[in-house]
Amino acid sequence: MSWLPPPSLESFDRYVMNDILIHLIHLSDMKFVGRRDWNYHPSQTVKYAILSHRWLDEGEPTYEEMKNDTAAGPRYEKLKKFCEKAKEYEVEFVWSDTCCIDKSSSTELDDSIRSMFRWYRNSTICIVHLAQSDKIKFLNKHWMPLTDDRNDKSRESIDIPGILQRATGIPHEDLHEFYPNVYHRVDERMTWAARRTTTRVKDVAYSLMGIFDVSMQIAYGEGGERAFSRLMEAITRAGDPSVFNWKSPAASHHTSRAIPQSPQSFLGHPNLGVAYYT
């Protein structure tokens, strides 16, 4: 690879440990490249494609199968199609949450969940199979593009953002250019999550760390309500008053009745989206 050295080895090492994903798939040979495998100094950030998709009920390729080169059959097809599409965007690496996380390592799983929002945001292209990235391409179930545009996130694209706004309740401006923070519009952003379902109930809380720019330790086994309570405690410390714009029910296990049970608690509050300051 013909990349020039960056300003210093120290800055490159810092970039690797903080911004490069733990495992990426190298498209040339479909092998993993880990953080400790980077032995050259890129003069620019690593370009990778990332997959946004709904997991199959069963049969997604696993980390172990990819590592041992045993992934095969119909369940491998989605990953292969994703890789084929990624090559069209002139990237060398791809990442998928199904097989690029060693879920047997609690440390790696914790790091991955905390970093997920940033990884999607920093991707060269997010390929959505029916994120937050400068470019998004939507494909149907047959891996055919839904539009002729190269970037479905551009303002010149046909009204896919409008379709997403109506389906998710997320305003067009946030779909186009979103800034994670915990200092305002907490209540409104909670309603976006209220319509979402996850296979594991605690993932509702973990998946919101990115858009609120907070971090908390991952504790699988604690249950969805306790995970959401810890998320709310982290958000409340920032001081946005809209965090209290919820109706019911309150978390049943918490000592304070000021903590809601879930994002659904924010639906229908009369002050929803009202900005006020003290």
C-alpha cells in the first residue's frame, strides 16, 4: 500500500487504538485485520464500509467461523453480497456486527458496544440492507439499489429521507446531519427510540449511548429496565430539563420515582419538544 507516514508513530498508534475497529475484514482475502496488525503508517484514515441490517433469526456468520475460514452456505451470502457492494466504493475493508466482534470476550464486547456509534459515523460508506455516515446507500432484499443516486443521504436524492422521517419520527435535519449530545432535546430523541424493538431488551439502553454521547459499563444479565435506569442517570447529570418530560410508567425497581421505565414513557407528554431554560 502506497501510503505515506503520518506526522509521528505516536499519533498513528493513538489513531489505531482509538479510531480503528477491533476487527476489520480485508476484502482482498476475506481475512481479519486486527488493531495490532497495522504495521504501516497511513497518511489518511482507513476507509471501510459498514453494514446496517436486521439480523436473521438464525444462521448469521460468526466471528469464530470467519476466523477459522469455515463460514459457508446461505447464511454467508448476505456478507458476501455486502462485500461485493463495498468494492464499488473503493474501500479495502468492511465491518459487520454479526461476525467482526469476538463475543466470547466480555472486554471486546463492552468496547464494541460503547464504540458502535462512532464506528458507524466514521465509516466511508454505510450500506443499509432492507447510520450515521457521510454516505448511505439503501439496497432492497435482492441487493438492488433503491435509487440511482450514489449517495442516498444527499439532499439531491429522491425522498428516501422523507420516507425515513415518516417511518421513524426522526426529523429530516437530524437524518441529514446529526450531532450527538446530552444537553438538549432528550425527550424528543427518546421518542425516536420508543418505536424501536431489540432482540435483547437491555440493548434498547445500550444502543442509545451514541446519540446521547454518554458511556456506561455493559452488564449483560441486568435486564432492560435496570440498563435504561443507568442510562437515564448518566443523561440526567447533564442537566437538560426535558429529561423529565415523561408520563408513565416509572421504573419499578429504582429508589427514585423520577426515573422512567423505558423510552415509551416519553410518548404523549404535553411538554414534549418544548424548550425552556431556568
